[in-house]
Amino acid sequence: MKVGDWKYRIIKQRTNLISGKTEETVEELFNIAWDPSERTNLIHEYPEKLTELKRVFNSFDEKE
């Protein structure tokens, strides 16, 4: 989900089809203005932005 320069996403737990290993759920937060290649996960540096975007993200589930 993208809001302004910020992008938040959740990659759900899954099984890697090549290795067979279970990969844990990962949350990622990027500022695409500073990092258009999405290489640096800013989730720990901007907890207030994480909370804000997570609230918006979770609101999509509530509407179904």
C-alpha cells in the first residue's frame, strides 16, 4: 500500500517452493522518494509511520 512517499507491505508466511522451507511473515516500510529501489526497510526507524500506515492497511479488511 502506498501513501504519499511511503510504501507499506506485508509478505505473508509461505513455503518456499524451491527449498521447502517456511518463510515467516515480513512487514516492510519504505520511503520511495529516498529509496526508489526499496532496499532499506525503515520499519524500526519510523514506528509512528508504521502505525499510521498499518491502520489504513487494516481498514481494508474491515470493509469486506
